[in-house]
Amino acid sequence: MENATSQNGTNSSAPSVNLDELNPYQRAAVTSTEGPLLVIAGAGSGKTRTLVYRVAYLLEQGVDPEKILLLTFTRKASREMLWRAGQLLNETCRRVVGGTFHGIANMLLRRHGHHLGFGSSFTIIDRADAEGIINLLKGSLGLTGKERQFPTKRVLINILSGSVNKSIPIDDLIYEHYSHLSEHVNDILNLNRHYQEFKFNNGLMDYDDLLVNWKRLLAEVPEAREEIAARYSHIMVDEYQDTNLVQADIVRLLAHGHKNVMVVGDDSQSIYSFRGADFYNIMRFPKVFEDTKIIKLEENYRSSQPILSLTNNIIQNATEKYAKTLFTKIDGNHKPRLFAGGDEWQEALFVAGKIASLRAKGIELNNIAVLFRSGFHSYKLELELNSSGIDFEKRGGLKLTESAHMKDMIAFLRLRVNSLDTLSWNRILLQLDKVGPKTARKIADAISGRGDPGQALAEYPCGKSWQYGVAKLAQLFTDMEQETRPGALFEMVWNYYQPLFEKIYRDDFPKRQKDLDQLKSIVAGYEDLQSFVDDTTLDPPEAAGGGTGDDKEKMILSTIHSSKGLEWDAVFVMGLADGRFPHASAEVGEQLEEERRLLYVAATRARKYLYLTYPRVLMTPDRQFRRVGMSPFLSELRAGLFERLDLDGKSSGGPSCLPAMSTGSSAVSFPKKAKKTKVSVKDLDKGIRVKHPFFGEGVVCATPKGRSVDVNFPRHGIKTLHLDYAKLSIV
């Protein structure tokens, strides 16, 4: 469960909360405890500090800790906030109910789910489990076969989950976003009906069910709504801009009868629409809750003013926003720097070189990050960093519990708390010799939900070739019935599973064994098995970053989406080319605005140094070279907010001057023409006026390097031209 419980604390020995440590706007947010409150918290403006002080202040004012509900998007965030509040006050803060939307939903549905027909021992399934169920149902409904061309399990789950998170009917979502699948609409709707029935009959809920059923509980069961709303007299929601419509409805229903709800967020950092987050939730909050008080936190405690001046200008051009201007008292005279590489290799070379330079200045590698829109944008940089001997960690990768061998072990433990879980039965029965999918399904159907799974297995009429395996499995579950300690249960399962494990994963089981050792230590830290099983789905532990297992200092490579909430001394945002950022498929309107907010989030991660880079030539999928300009988000920035750098990292001498393209092996090659050109390299110098047959007249803005020259054309911007190809003449 997500709500922390511990020893009772008392306010008598607690120090008073010192509100003088807050700025006036933070203090107003902390002390405005009655009625709806919207706090627009700019990047780095002390949002977490404000929430922490508010928790402590409410308790100091006599509010019962169990009547405070803190909703966050990660369990780590709520734990940290409540721990910090405890440092301000006392251990009473640990009795505040805090957790994620999904975690609190899990807790409440186990208590009140009977109103909707659910028992308290339902199992939460992850995406892989859901896809497995969809595959089973596709087969049973006759939706498989090459001639059918029916959507894959991955696409089907995307559709079903997208319908919930975007609050769009399944058929509307298909016609709008999957029109090529419109002929399958009726079959998909039928499949969804069977999917919902399968989960209900087997005591299963997926992530979306947790939110949908929590909302149903509040909206459809007045008795439950009254009880839950009365239980939480003060509600706080972090990162409100990342909520979807279902979550916004939950918040509205939770505030029934008192409306003491505070939501904190930043409309300028709403970047998760692909997960169903709705930017307009934070914009419409004052309309949903009448008499909403709005407080803006604009003083930034992270970045220097030159960085903030640029980020303010990025978001200033947003079409819809809560107007705010970030400012800081932090000294800083390093303007953000812009570098245009001749191509992606030159961009990577610049970034790697600048990282080495920053490290030489004393900035630790783990205080340096390179951010990009999509994971593949860093591939060339990764090669360059490896060749330069710079250690890095690329954020992302599988969660520990997404691996097949980990899911095997967890399946046994899931069945110990919910014997209805036919998905887990299928998984472990298929590990037995001579047991195929049909046999496994028959056994699972026969024993699922029996009070004593060990006895049910022992009584099942087995075939001679597989009765020994079933007997061993039956004995395991009989033994497990006598034990409740998670650590001891893990040992029982491991003793049974180890020979199967080494057989199933014979090619690499020693490597996988390390994961299971890590899982063993995690399980041993739990007091009850239900909590562990819930957490492996709701908040799965991540594998060690980079997969190297060492503690060496590493810099970070990360997608911008994964960097939200983090900060570094030096940040590089690469790939800022037109067509790449914003993404070429982004449509004018909300999609384009989210791309703008994505850049804003990236730039506001930097404390002292911010580098913006892009290549001027990209390779297309058909291996053709295409010239590109800088991102239009950069083009519209006010002059003077950044400096341009050349490949050596030096100022290029003016806002209109870009570095010349490298002539090394990584630079773009252009076909040479045999005919004599009208000008040669020695004829050109910075400031010389030239004429091009298509671009017209322009000015050379850099001394030519090799056979390339940069020319600034008033109507077309800066173009890099090869003298053996371009027909230039001197004016």
C-alpha cells in the first residue's frame, strides 16, 4: 500500500514551521488551506519545497494526518516529500496518505471494491500480461491466421488503453488514429468485451482499470463517495499538468463536500500527451472549481539568469499559457551557446569535445547531460564518446520485472495471494515437460479459484508423461500454504524453480541469476507478500543503469521526456534541426505547442551552462543528404539571448555567422563539377558580396575552409556552398 504508517507522533514536541524560509508566493501557497487553489510553479521555483511546507503547516494547524491526501506521479516523490515534512515537524508526517494515483486506487479498491463486485485479493497485471491475455482471446475468438491480417497484441493494447486514457470511445479512436484498421472495429469491440470479462472473472486489473474503477467507485456509489471524500479533508496533487481526464475527474469527485484541493503544476511543462495527459486540465481547473485562487511561483532557484532569459523567450510564443516570467538571484554570465555542425558527426564531435573541456574545468561527469528528442538521435554521439573514453549512462531500458525469468518467479508469488490468476497458472504450467498451451489452459481452468491450489493440483487427473511435474508443483503450493513470510516463500519457490530456470535459460542463466539475486533481496525487505506483488506492477524496480554494475562516474544521455524533474550543471540539447525538432509529423496546433514545451523542459534542466546544437545536413531514410536549418523555435528567439560557437568552441563573431562545414571524413561530400568555377577560395573573404543564380546576392560570413563557404542570403538565410558545385560570382 502506498500510505505510510508508523508510530504515532505528537505535535507537542514538534518545532514550529518557519514560514520565513519561504518567499512570499510560496508562503501564500502554503497558508491558503481552504478552498480550491491552483499553483503555477515555474521550472526550478521550489514546487516540492512548497508542498513539503504545506503538509507540515496543515498538521501544525491541527489537521489529522490521515485526512491529508498527497497524490504524486511517482511513489519516490511522495516518500521524499513526506520524509522532508517530517524533518520540519515530526514523525506525524509519516502518517499522511501519500502515493501515486494508481497506488492510492489500489488501496481504496481493496477496501471498497466490493461495491463494484471485486474481491480484495485481485491481481494487478502489467502490459506484458495484458498482451498475453489479448493473444489468448484472439485465438479463442478466431481472430488469428494469416488471412485475417488482424492487428497485433501490441497495437490492440495501445488502442484499448488509449481509449481509456484519452477518454475517447474505442471506435472513435480507431477512425481518428487507426483508420487503416477501421474494417476491424466490430471485432475489436467484441475482443474488448471479452477482455473485460476475462479480467473480472479472474480477479485481474490492469493499470487503466485501477483508475477507471476508482472513478466508478466515486461516481456511481454515493456511499463510497461520501466515505472517501469525508476521509480526505485536504487534497494535494503534484504535476497536475500531467493528469489525464480520468484523473482530473477523480480529483473533482474526491473534493466532494469541501473543495479543499490544491493542484500544483506548470502548463509550460506538459509534454506527455502520448500517455493521455491532457494539457487543458490545468487550464480549465479554475472553471471546474469556482472561486479558485491562483498563485504563481516565478523565482527560480536552479538556473542562471541568461538561461532563464532564453527559456522565458521560448515559452513566450506559446499560444495558450499562464503568463509568467522566471527570474533568479543566481549570478551567472554564461549565455547559452548555439552550435551548428556541418552534419551529425560534426555535431557529435563538438559535443564530445565540449564535455571534455567542461570536465577539465572541474565539472563532474555526473553533472553533465545530453538531451535529445528521440533515442536514436544520440547514436553518433555514443560512438564518439566511446572513442573519446568518456563514460556515460543512457537512460531507459527494461525494468527488472519485465524480464521473462523475473516474471516466472513472480508468477508463483502472485498465485500465493490470488489463486484465480489464470495468467500466472498458464505461465508456470507451461514450464513443465509435456505440457502444452491447451493442456495448461485446461488445468488452469480446473484449479483456478480452488481454496487449496496444492490439493487441487494433486487431485487433477494427469497424463503419465507429465504427472510427476504436476505432483512436484502441487507439493510446492502445499508447502507455500504454511508460510507467510515473503523471504521464506521466495526461497521455497527458488528451490523448485532453479532446475527449470537453468534448463529454460541454458544459454545465459548465469547472467540472469544476478537479476534473481537482486529480486531476492528486494522481496526480503517486505513484511507481507501482497504489498510486494502490488509494487512489482505499480512501481517496478529498475535494473542498474547502463548495465555495467560499476560505480564509475558517468555523464547522462537521456531523452527529454525522461529528463523531466532532473537538473545538471551543464546541459546539451542536440538535434535542434528543422524537421527533427519539432518532429516533422507535428501538426500545427496542440502537437506543435507540445513540441515547444518539450524544448522548454530541456533548456530549464541546466544550472550554469546550456548548449543548443543541430546539424545542417541530415541523412534521409533513403540515404540522401538533405540540408536543414535550425529549429523554428530557435529562429524565433530574440537576438542577443545566445552566442554562436565554431567547431573549436570559440565565439564565431556575430549572431549571423555560422561555422563553416568540416571537410573531414565525417562531413558531407558533394559531387565535383569539371567546369571551371567563377570564383576560387583565394578570391573570397569574410564580408565579400557574392551572387548565386538561385539565392541571389549575399555576404560571405566566414573565411572559407577547404572548398566550402558560408553565405548569408537576406531572403534565404545562411547557406553552406561548395565552390566546385555552386555557381558563385563576386558582386
